[in-house]
Amino acid sequence: MQGLGLAPFAALGLTAVVTMVLSARAPDAIIRGLAGLGLVAALILSVGSTGTPPPDLLAGDALARFGSALACLSGLAALAILRPETAPPEAPALVLLATLGAAVLSGATHAATLFTGIELVTLALIALAVLPRSGAALEAGYKLLVLGGLGAATLLMGLALGFAQTGDLGLSAWAAQGPLATLGAAFLLAGLAFKFALVPFHMWTPDVFAGAPAAASVVAGVASKVAVAIVLVRLNGVMPPDGIWAPGLALLGTASVLLGNLQALRQPSLARMLGFSSIAHSGYVALILATPTATASAAAIFYLAATAPALIAALAVAVLAEGAASLTGLRGLAWSRPLAGTALAVALLSLAGLPAAVGFWAKLQLFTALARADSPGLLAVAIVGSALGLYFYLGFTLALFRRDSLAPVRPPRAAETAVLAAAAATVLGLGVLPSVLLSPVLASLP
């Protein structure tokens, strides 16, 4: 049955290889269609497979399947909003490789699979980021390359120190205590914080959101983050309660919430605002995981899964608006392009945590987890950050309904229309019935 457990990874990997080979000669429509079929197949296999992968390397539990399914869904969204004008034929294969890395990372239980998953995501993202070959894209790819190398080195140092303490490369070995394990946990947290875009390891995030294709931002902001969050949840369950792990998460989370929201306040660009607010949302998840409560893991996974469709919708609109995706350029979007304007308004209101959108339930989970943990300081940070976020999210939302101008946004293609409609419907549908998302999240956790 191990083969069935590896089937989603095989589907993604084989499709990536085939699409890369065909990219030299096959038409773009065939390459994208094949990549989409591979993602759909991997999604079905992730949800329906009952097989177990090698238990010493990968977990075959419901949490791994949930993370793999979310990675495939975000990969489909990224593929749909790839612009043929700026994305060469190799782009779909890179999306598949990044999705494969996120799926591997979701099930990682060993240092080898943890590092392999992270590097698959990072290297594919670097290549995807520079595809437009513009100055902004090259800068984003360069920062991701340099900082990604530092993050990888830090992560390897942490894994090496943990191995020196315990002689074991499994994630369960981090339950051990000792000076090397403590130092290794600090390095491990720093390496994962880079992938999770936590301050002060966040510098690459706004440049990727602003300069790279939106498909890269979807992978970095959804698939990669959900996978890293699952790794953090697994480590949270084994790290000593009196060690450096929880205080480190609290410190990084606090800095990310405050700095991310304060920087987002100053951004007239939609993409850069989303980049900085993505840092803040990572901070909220870190605050949740820093609290020793039984519901912290479920609240963290639910929070990221709930913000995913809103982020996808907002990035899809940024693709349509291109250089005009700013506070002034988006004025009147709700009237010039009703679907794009409505989808973006729904997405921003959800990210702000307002009712009728699933983001409201995500913020409720955040505040409930911090209140139950009796952490008034962290709760205050979350409240202040949410108040700041409400200000700039509403600023962009109100601009969409201004009647003094009409946003010069091109009409969406069929795939982009599907993404906008599906993402907005998901945000509103889950806002009315949050149990549809909460139930599988709870079922995926022990």
C-alpha cells in the first residue's frame, strides 16, 4: 500500500517532467492542460488515497493529505492566472514542482524530506519569479535566491545540531533536551521562519509579491505557507514546553504582526500591500502556535486555509490590473469590471476579518486561541494588528466603489474568470458555513 501513499507525489513529479520536456515544442494550451490534469489527479489522489508512504520519511495521516490537497488547489489557481505574455512554456512545470515540494513538506517527518520539500519549493519559486525578466522580477528572484540560501544553511545547521544531540534525524527527536538541542531548535526555527516570511526573515516577501508573476505569489503565500505551518504544528507537538521554541514563535510573531501591518499602511500598490499583510498573517499564525492550548494547531491551520481563497482572488485582480493595481488605479473597479471589483472587495473584507466572510471566523479562532491561553500580551498584539489591517483593507475596498473614475483593467480570460468566481464564492460560502472547512481541519489533527 506504500505505492498508493506516494501516488500524489508521483503524479506531480511525472507531470512536471513531461510538461518540461514538451515545453520546447508543444503549444502552450496543451502544456497548461496537461499540467492542470496532473494537479487534478494529484488532488484526487491526495483526498482519496488510503495508502501509507514510508513512515520513517513521510506521514500518511489526514494532516498530510489536507496540506497536499490545499497545495494542489493553490497550484491550479496559480496555473490559471499565469499570463502567456510573461510566462514562457516552462512555467507550468515550475508550478508543478513547487506544488510537489509543498506536498512533500506537508508530510515530512524526517530531516531529509523536510529539507527536500523546502528546497523544491524555493528553487521552483526562484525560477518562476524571474520569468518576466523585468528589473523587478530579477530583483525578486535575486533576493529570494540569496536569502533562500541563508535560510537553507540555517535550517541545515539546526538539523545538524539536533542530530548531534540525539543521533536521530526524525522530527520526533526534537523532544530531547540539552544545549545542542536548544541551539538546534533556535536555528531550525530561524530557517523555517524564512520560509514562513516572519520578521526579520521577511525581506524577500514584498518584492516577490510586487515583482514576480502572481502565480509565484500564490505558491509562496498559500501552498508554501500551509506546508510550513503543518511542519510547525508537528514540531509544536514534540518540542519541550520549557524550551526556546514557544518564546521564539511569540517573539517572531509579535514582530511580524506589528511590522507587517505598519508597512502595509504605507503601500499604495495592491501587490506590495498584500506582501506586507501576508507577513502579518504569518505572524498571527505564529502567535497561535506559541500558545500551549489544545486547539492551537486547529486554529492555526484553519486561519491559513481561510485566508487562502481571499489572497488568491486579490492576486488574480492584480494580474488583471497589471501596473494600475494601486489605490488610484483601482478606483471604480467595481463599476468598470464588476466581477473583479466584487471579488477583490470580498477578498479584502475577508482578510480584514469582517463578518459574512470566512476571514471573520479565522480572526475569531485567532482571538479565541489567545484568550484561552491566558496570553493578554499576545492578544493585545493581535487586536492592534487587526485594527491596523482594517484601516488599509477598507481604504482599498472603498476605492473600488469610487465613481469619479473607472479603473483601466483588461477583461479577465476564461480561466481568470473561473478563479475569481470560485475564490469569491468560497470566501462567502465558508463565511456562512465555516464548519465545511473547520470539520476537515479538526479531522486532520489527532
